Amino acid sequence: MSKFAVVVLLVALVPTLCFGAFDTTWKDDGHITFYGSPNGGGTQGGACGYQNTVSLGYGYMTAALSTTLFQGGAACGACFELKCKFIKETNSAKNWCYSYSKSIVITATNLCPPGSTGGWCNPPRHHFDLPMPAFNTLAKQVGGVAPVLFRRVPCQRKGGIRFTVGGNPWFFMILIHNVGGAGDITKVMIKCPYTPWYPMYRNWGSLWTVRTQMRGSLSFQITTSDGRTVTTNNAVGNGWKFGQTWEGAQMTY
């Protein structure tokens, strides 16, 4: 886990009756490159607000997405399955992949901005810039870039949705992570014992904010891009402190 204190609380799980779905069909126009060091150094943070993807449980199977896929941070936490795409070799195009049957599942944790080396992350490209350990599981490092098939898949997470409390008493900024299922959050509501449900807004990436003072235990309603909602009552217990990470209910499928 992270350096923050972790308090696990048993909570009630109340799913809604809204069950949507995201598109899981394979797309054939993706590419992968790599960044960071051979041991994954320099890839642990990123534009989603995750302080350290390894300590938060995402490891190095993560990706910085091109702007077309990143969607201004809305894709943070989503999972994609990648596998190499066969191409006919020419003088300018080589097959650097180890296998065309092996696949990996990565979590969107960062942005690969337009103007990056090679222009791979420029719109409208569908591109995944991977930590070197992830890239090396699919393709040879010497190639630098490889074409891939990709598709959205449900995220498999251990434990419940986690809430890292930040900001200040009048400007809560909650990092919401370890979200299963669709993984990417579209709506968050928050309440404490003396308030109604208040909407939170995306500050950036996976950081959600409410400009209302909150005291006592905190409850959340989390909605993901497939339309599913989970209510996790008292996910953050009374007596919480800024910097702590608490664990609540999880999306179920």
C-alpha cells in the first residue's frame, strides 16, 4: 500500500439497477512505445493523480494514453487489453513482437501529451506509452514501437475502492483509486452524517473535490462509465485525518 495509513472498514454495498456496458471489441489501430527506465523508474506517477502506481497496487502494468484515449482524464483507472498486431515486414516496418497470441492488461494512469517524440500521441492516434517492463512483455525493446490490437476490459482489483483524503477542511480533494469493473469514474457523490448528498467534481484525473466542509464519517456513491453505481456507507470513518487512505465497498459483476 502507500505510505499513508490504511484503515479497512466493512461497509454496505448497495448497487443500483442501472447496468450498462462499454465497448469490448478489438480495435486494430493502436501502437505502443515505452518510457522510463528498465526497472520502471519515472513511470509511477502521472496525470491521473496517483502518487505511486506501484504502492497503490497498479504495478508497472500501466500506460500513458494519447489525448484521444485519455479524454481529459476521464479514462483514468480504465483497463485495456493489448496484444501485438501482425504486419507484413518491409524495409521500413518490422515485427518486433514476441508473440501474436500473448496479451497484457494495463490501467490508464497517465497522459502522453501531443508533441511527444515521434508524434505517436498526437490526435487522432490511439496510442499507449508503456513503462519499459510492460512494453518488454510484448515486444523487443530495440524496436521502440509496435502496432497492437486493443480493447476495453473490466478491471480486476483486490480489495475495495480506496479513498485517500487530501485538501483542507473547506476544499476536500479525494483521490479515488482501486476501482473495479469499468474502472473509470463518471460521477461521485459524498455525504457526512449531518449533510445531504453533495456532488463532487473532477479536479483532475482521479482527484475529486467538494467545496463543502465535511466532518465525521464520509459516505460515497461512485458511478463508472458503464452506468453502474456503488454506495459505500461510512467508507471513511469518524476521526479520519488528511493523508489517510480508507477502503470501502467494491464494484461487483
